[in-house]
Amino acid sequence: MSHRGITFDSSLDEVRLNEQSVRVYRLMRDQDWRSLGEISGETGDPEASISARLRDFRKAEYGGFVMNRRRRVGAMAGLWEYQLQPAGAAVTPPKLKSGRNPFLEGLKFAAKTVLKAGDFHSAKAALAVELRKAASR
């Protein structure tokens, strides 16, 4: 992997950041949802560094992964959790046909997402998004 930036010194940072990327990837490749603190607890890396590695994974040169994020339910308002998915795994809602009920279309889309995803947590997140969109129309 090739890191860059104004403060980046390859002789000091290249190996360290590559090893950090590998640790974070190995943990997150199971597509489970985790907070930065949980990832830090598993890898031993600082949360700020983990956040940077998660951003890196979205870049094409790091695999172009999909990085999902959401607020953790029942936790403090500012606690976010993250999920790494393979490139192309992003869920995009369908275009609505005129005359259709957006709420019902959103529910249908979410139900299809549940069947297609095979991962209840991802599908549940997609359903929540669709319900919020439908309620705001």
C-alpha cells in the first residue's frame, strides 16, 4: 500500500501504517459492526489512526471498499459504529414510478434488501433509512 501526505515519511511510517491497515482489515473483513473503541481494543491501534485506515479502505488503491456507518442504538448520541463491505456492496434505493406510494415502495425495497443481503444488520440499517425517507415525504 502506498500512503502519502505532507507529514508522511516513508522511512518512518510506511511499514507501521501498512501493518496497521492489515490489522484493521483482518478484523473488519467479517463485516460485523464495531465502534472505533472496539476496533482499537482488538488491534491495539489508536482510534484516530483506525479512523484514517477506514477512510483509506474506501479509496480505489486500497480496495474501494464500502464503509458503512451508523449511530449505535441505545448508546450515547455520539457513538458511531462501522462496517466494511466489499466494493460494489452499496445499497441504492430504486427510482420511484409515478403514482406509487413512496412508503410502500420503501418497504418493498427494504424487504428485497433483507433477502438479498443475507446479513440482517445491514438489511436492518437499509430498512431504517427507507422508513425515514418515506416518513419525511
